[in-house]
Amino acid sequence: MRQAERVAALFLPTGSPIYLQRDADGEEEVTTVPGGNDTLDAPLLVLVNKGTVSSAEIVAGALKENARARLVGGRNPGIRSVTEDYLL
């Protein structure tokens, strides 16, 4: 997850949510972009498919959910919150 946080921080402003973790008791913890980062301010298009896994899913989802990038490609069951917006 640390790699996903570092990559997401390159493109998202401080305080932007990256991912949400929920424990067995239902407690939630949101991981956000830390302060003091410099972000790249350029249009982004992220290619994803069924082979996109783990950290790449986290980064793609964070960029999409923060309206920072558009996702293009095939459906990926691992990126639950963003799969409806893909182009095929």
C-alpha cells in the first residue's frame, strides 16, 4: 500500500483520499495524501484491464474518485467503485 500512496501523491493534492480500510469491527480509516507534496498538474488518462492489480487498482481508483483522471480499458472487478465508468 505504501507504493500506491507514494504514486497517488504525485497526482493528488494534499488531503485527498487514497483508500478506505474497514476492519472486522466495521471501523473505518481513510488514508489521505500527506502534506508537503508537489503534484503534477497535467491531464491524466489511466489504462486499466483485468490484469491491473493491487497497488495499481488503488492508484487508479483514487485518481478516478478524486476526479483527477479518466479510466479507460476493460472491466476490472478489483476496482469496485469505478468500474461503471470504463470505456470498452
